[in-house]
Amino acid sequence: MTQPLFFRKLVLPAGTACCRFPVLAAVVFLCAVLPSGGGPGPAAVSSAVAADDAVDDFNVAVKLYQKELWKEAADAFGGFLRKHPRHPKAESARLYLGLAYVEDRKLPEARATLRLFLQNNPDSANAADVKYRIAECSYLLNDLASAGREFTAFIASHPKHELMEWALPYQADTLLQQDKPREAAALFEQALEQFPKGRMVQESQFGLARAYEKLGRDEDALKLYQQLAEVKDSARAPQAQLNLAARYFDLKRYEDAAKAYQELIARFPESTLVPTARLNAGYALYEARKFDEALKQFEAAATVEEQAGTAAYWRGMTFRSLGQLDKAAEALTAAARLTGETSLGEENLYQLADVRMRQGDFAEAQKLYLAVLQKWPAGVHAAESLHFAAEAAFRRGEAEQAGTLTARFEKDYPDSRLAAYHQLLQGRILAARDGQENLEAAAKLFQQSLDSATSDKNPDAQARARVYLGRVLQKLGRHQDVIDALEPLIEQIAKVQAAGPFSGALVVAGASRLALGEFPQAISYLDGYLKLEPEGAMADQALATRAVAQARLGKFDGAAADLAVLTEKHEASPALPQTVFSLAELAWSAERWKLAGDWFALLTEREGAEAFQPAAYSGLAWSLYRQDQFAAAAQKFAEVEAKFPQDAARAPEAAYMQGRALEDAGQLKEAAQQLSAAFRSYAPEKPAAPGVEQDLPLRHSYLAGLQAARVLQKLNEAEAADKAYAALLEKFPQPVHLDRLLDEWALMNLQAERYDESDAVFRRLLRDRPDSSLADNARLSLAESDYVAGRIAEASRAFQELQAAENSDNDVRQRALYQLVKIGFEQQDWKAVDRYAAELLKRFPESDYRREMSFHRAEALLNQGDSEAAATILSTLAANPAETATPDAEWFPQVLILLAEARLQQKKYDDVEEIIGRYLAQFPKSPLKYKADEILGRALKNQAKFDAAREAFTRVVESETGRRTPTAAKSQFLIAETWLTQKKYSEAHREYFRVYTLYDFPEWQAPALFQAARCDEARNRWKEAVRLYEDLLREFPNSEFTEQAKERLVVARRKAG
């Protein structure tokens, strides 16, 4: 059976009866399955049940379970089920039995029992926990097919369950064992995203790294292994370190592999993996062509033969003086065979060790130094040999050996003249280990060495101590302390004005000045070094640091000049790529887009800058974008995605920005295609967890989907945009700003006159985010849709709720009141119009609707008979036409018409004629002129100016805009009324009949028929009157004239004989 990736022992809160299921208290579960009257476990059994032997058996089993006697508990619960299969506690016993089997590691029996429990109790409150435990059993049984199905079902059904913390990595490892690394990686990533500080983080990271290996995502795998290996006291750290080294080896990065194997040996000396690491380290060093160091691992050390003769010894020393170290070593080696264990032999061997040290053969040097010490423990070079043996061990990376040797030196030679140098070595060993504690200890040793050297008046040791102290303080980020430590040395350098072994202190101090933001001082130090040693060992670092300092000061020309020298003279410097990148970033921050782009471009073309190239390609694309070179930027963003498809941050961003660049270039169709493709490529396979779109790696996938919808809207492809919004929310169903997204989607459909689709989205907003600040807008839009669709009652109810709701914003409240006024107007509910218009004006006196609401309020007052109040409002509106409304406001021309009506009701006929004249002058082409004529006609009629009144009414009925309207019917009726007033019954009858015949308005047709019949009566045409009364009763049975018509019909029939 394959060893599982992990197995979790679950612990319940105190007091629960079950000891493995998290938050699944078996006793609580029993409460759910017991019939009414049952209790929570043995202590709460009712008296009716307590007498039951079966309950006693059950309680005994529970007690065994609580005592963690798993086998006995399982036997007891099994016996209970066999004896009492139909007992009310049977299913509770079955659950306990399954859990006892789990604890007793009888996984097949546990799984079968729990499956039967779930089958019998699918709606149990603990069904989710049981599903998880079944899947876990399948996983531990290596039944990967079942585990996969069961974990998939659990994850899909219970995405917010606390056991998701384990289910996700279990399912991911199941997929990994089934050779499905892509799906596994996605679940590991989901687990880390959902539970970034959970208890399975390290296991998920390790599993994710393995998945990345299988997917060929080597850099991602290496990064994860490195992170895991650095976790202190982690059980996974040694294996992660081994996997890291092995992956480097497979990638033919042999030096990195060797370093990783050696780090395992140094950091995990007790690990069972150390032998493997040692062997593999030797292989890695051999492949790196570091044969001497490889032999250190395979054979420990080479044998040294003694040399002969004083001449041979000096021959070797001469070669050393000439710098011909190979020949020096050859000679000294031969000399050693001859000198043996004499005093010269001691000197010869000591100098041979020195040559090997200069050659970099630290293992051989260490061996020779220790040989000197062994052969001449009281010799003149004993102390030096032990010291340099430790130095050699340190230089070859054997920190543990070096530490052992320094401790021996401190014990054997406490008063040596090398004490200060030895403290420096101890500090360097600690500093090489890094870590805050080691670095602090190293700084303390360097300071002690400095104090000792100062006391001993040893300027060389002082200088060395200051340099080492400065470097370790710099690692600690204590940059001011770096300056304080190095300043005395820098002052000496300034006095001498000559190159020396410690000139590099200027470069170290310059870097700290840079870190402190003291850019001019940094440049001064670096100028000093480059003046003294323009070709020095640290010239590349000096140029690099000075270039960055100048850029920090905005002196980009100077930075470019330094970079040019660095590139020309130090092409292979490891500082070059980092410097170019830093300068590019600084130029970017300074909005020097072209310069930033040029520097980013240098990195894209440079070999050896691979680590910076993803950022460089991206930076170049962004620089072009910022220069409004959108087409070129789109092309570069495409290159980023193509070159770095495994870069989880930059590839999605590049795909998204390619679409944005195309959009800004005006290529909307291409932009929509690219953004849609970016969304499809990088959207999660399953619906994302809430809020993940705010962070990498899914942020740009989300933005791509959103922008695709917006661009499609720009293209007036509303249906496609609607589908794009839907697809976005399918993958990201719970974004942080879901309400805004839904509102945007709904408004897009609304603007495209896709009202049903808009309403559906607004309803979704109200369902998913009912407490959103945008919910009132959604309710308003839906209410207006009801209004337009003729669902007046529903609309009115919604508008009333919105205007009264405290969480409605002012715009929504105003709009709701406005619509209530409109509804009241359409229903001729003048009290409602008056009430809502007054409310709007009171609550929002500066509202854009205030003038229109004043108009409607006046209209309502007028229709309620309060012509005085109406006239006051209307006069104010009419007096300030420029401030009242825009010229095209539909209601504004009616102000004077209503004012005329008010004056008519007040019988101020002269005012009526004046107002009508003003109206006709102000609106000579108004389509509402017929209404003015109707009011004028009534004013004239009331003054018995019948001919003039009929002329006015005739203009109404003949008006292009007024004919066949209710106003025209009314005017036609009033024409007849003027004739009737003059007792010209024939003319009146004719005009009444025109009302009945030409108009389809019962409110005027019925009275017209009644009045026509009265005219017949006046002319003694009783039969005709009878016919008209009968027509009225038949055609308008609900008319207000029905009762009168019935009475007159009786009279007319009698008169007609």
C-alpha cells in the first residue's frame, strides 16, 4: 500500500463523547435520532427508557467509548446492534461503532459501518462529518477511486465545512497519486488560499511542490521546497531539502544541488537522509567539475608524502612568491618527503598548507594544518595551524567542523597573538549561518575583536574587525551602526588617499548610506573608492550602488553613465542584472516610461539575467503602455504570456493587459476576443471562493472577464456582454463587490433596452446582497419595470416602501416620490398627488424635481377645488420661466394653462384672457394650444359671450393635436350647451349628437345623449326622445345620467302616446 501523504488525528472539544470526529459530539447526535423524550447520552436517559436492558447495553458501550477502549467499545456496539437492530438507539450505536473502528484502525469495517449509517440517515445533522470520515477511510485504505469520488462529493456539498481544511489536501494527494497533477495542484492551491495559517499548510505546500514537479513547473517547485526546508523544526524540512537538491540535479544545476545537499548535512545532521545527501553531494560536485571537493566527500582527503631537503623547501617558497602556486605545491610536496618530522618539516608542511590555502584547496589545507599540529603540537606553528585549519574548514563550508576547531583553539591557546583574528573567524562562522541570533552573536564577537585589537594596538586586526562588523551589521539592517563602525576606517583611507586592502569599506558604507536614503553621502563614498581603485575587486559593486543612488536622486543621466561603464568593464558581474532591474524600477517610479522601458529591454536581451526576465518583459510592456504605444504594448504583453506561461502572477496579468492595450488602441473587437480568451485561460476550473478575485493569481482573470463584458458593451453587443457577465459570475460567484458588479450588469442591459434581463439581474442583486447600498436602486428599477408593465399596485407599493426606507439613499427616495406623484396623476388621485409632491418638496427642497413637483401639486390642488392655493404656486412658476424648467420640460407649457384654469374657477375672466394671450405669445406652436382655447371658451361662455365661446371651442375640435381628444369632446359638448342656453334646440341637438357620434368617451357621450333627448322634449319630439333615452340606458347603463334618463323615459313614453 502507498504511504499516505498525511493522516490527521482529530481532537474534539472538551466534554464531547466522541474522540475523533471534529465538532461531532456523538451524544449530541444521539439526541437527534432518539424519539421524543430521549436524552443526550447515558446520564440523560428518561425513566421510561432507563428500565430497558437495551439502553443499559448501549450505555455500557458508550462508557467504553468514552474511556477510549476502542476494541471493547466496538464489540459492545456490535453486540448491541445484533441484539437490538430496531432499537431507537440503533443508528446512534452504528455511528459509535463506525467511529470506534476508525480509532482502532479497522478501516474497512469503519468505512462499511459509516456508509451504512449514512445510507440509513442521509439527512443526519452529522452527515457531512460522516461523509468526510468515509472518504478519509478510503484514502487511508489506498482505495483512491472511492476516495476521489467521496472527497469530491464532500467538497462540492459542504464547501464551508471546517473539515475542508483536511479534505482539500487529502483529495489533492489522491489526485496526485492517480497521476492527475494539474487537478491536484489546483486543490493544493485552494487549500493554501482558504487556510493560509491552517494545520495542513506544510503538507499542502509539499504536495503542491510535488505536483509542480510533475507539471514541469520547476521554478515553482524549487521555491516551495526551499520555503519548506527553511521552516524550523518542520518534519518535512529534511525531505524538502533533499527534494530541492535532487530537483537541482535533474535540472543540471549541479552547484546548486551540491549546496543544497551540503545544507541538508549541516542543518539536519541527525536526519536519516544524511547518508544519501552525502553521496549525492559528491556526485553533484563531480558533475560541477570540482573534483578536489568531490574527493572530499568520496575519499575524505588525499595522502601527503614528505619532501626532502632544504633546497626543495625554498624552491617551493620561491614558486609561491612568484605566484606559481602549482609548482610551489609540487615542490613543497616533494620537500615534505625529505624533511620528515624535523623542524624544517614543520615549516615545510605549514607553508605547503598555506599554498594549498592560497590555491583554494581548503580540505587539503585543513588536513595539512592539522597534520602540522599533530606532528608538532608544541611547535612554532601549532597555534597558527589550528587557527588556519578552522579557517580552511569554514571556507569549504564545513561550519560544524570549523566550530569544533575554534572551540579547541580557544581552549588550547587562550593567550595567542591570534586571539583577535580567531574571534573574527568565530564571528564569520556565525555570520555565515545567517539567522538573527547567529548574526547578532557574530556582531558581538566582531565588536570584541575590535576592542581587543584596539587595546593591543593592532591596526590590521582593527581594520579587519571593522570590515567584518560592518558587513554583518548590514545583514542585520542596522545601517547607521554600519556607518559608525566603518567611519574611522574611512577617515584613515581618506587621509592616505591610496588603495589598500580595506578600501572596500567605502563600498560597504556606501551601500548602507543608500539604504538610509542618504544618497549624496553614498555617492561620495563610492566616488572615493572608484577614484582609488577604478579596477578594484569591488569596482562593479561600487558602480552598481552609485548608479542606484544617482537614480534615487533623479540623476538618471549619471545613473546611465555608471551603468554604461559597469556593462563595458564588468560584463560578467553578478551585480549587473540586479542593477539594471533596480534602475528600471526607479525610472518607472519616476514616470520616466521610455527610460524604464529601455532598461527593462536590456534585461530581456541579456544572458544570465533569467531570474529578472519575467519582471523585465512585463516592465517593458507596461512602459510601452504608459507611453500610449498601445499596439506595441499589446505585442509585448503577448510575449510575456508566451514566454512565461507558468508564472502564476504575470501570465494572467499579461493576458489581461494585452486586451486592455488593444482596447486603448481602439481595436475593440480584438480586445474583446483577447479579454475573453484571457478569462477562459486563467479562470478557476471550479467556482472560486469568496473574495479571491482581489488577490493573485486570480485577480487578472477576474478583471479580464469583467473588461471583456465592458468592451462588448462598447461594441453594442449587449447579448454577448450579458453572457460575459454571466460567465464571470459563474467562475467568481461571490466577489467582494458582487453588488456593484450586478448593478453594472443590470444597467448594461437596461441601457440596451433589455428590460427583462435587467430585471433578472436586479432581482439577483436583491437576493444575494439584500443589504447592499445598491439594493434600493435595484428595487427602484424593478418597481419602475412594474410601473411600465402596468403592474401599478405592485409598483406603487414598492415606491412607497423605498421613499420611506431609512436605508434608501436620497436619490432613490426622490425618484420613488416622483413616481408616486406620476401614478397618482395617471389615476387622477389628486390627494395622493398632493401628498407625495408636498412630501418631496418638504424633504428635498433643492431637488431637481422641485419645480415639476410644485406644478403637479398645483394641479392636484386645482382638481381638489383649492384654486387660490393652486394659483399662488402657478403664478410663482410662471413668473420665473428661466428658473422653472428646461425649455423642453413636458409640463412647463401647462403652467399658464393651469393658471388660467385657476383664474377661471375664481371667475377672474379678464385674468383668464390675459393669461391665455400670454401663453399663445410664449408658445405659439405649442401642441397644447387646444387646451388654452378650451379654457378661454368656458370663460367666454360663463360671460354669455356665446359666439366667441363657440369660436374658441371650434378651434379645439378642429385642432390637429386636440381633435378626437377628451378635451375636444368636452368642447363639442360645450358648443351644444351654448345653443341650449340660448334655447336654440335644433342647433343644440345637432351639436350634442356630434358628441355622441364622433367621440368615444362615455363620460361625454352619455350626457350628450341625455341633453339631446331633452332638446327633443323641448321641441315636442317625444318619440325621438324615447329612442334617445333608451339608447342611453342600453349603451351607458352605468352613467350618472341613468336614473334621470329612466325618469324622463317614463314621461316621454306617456307623452308619445
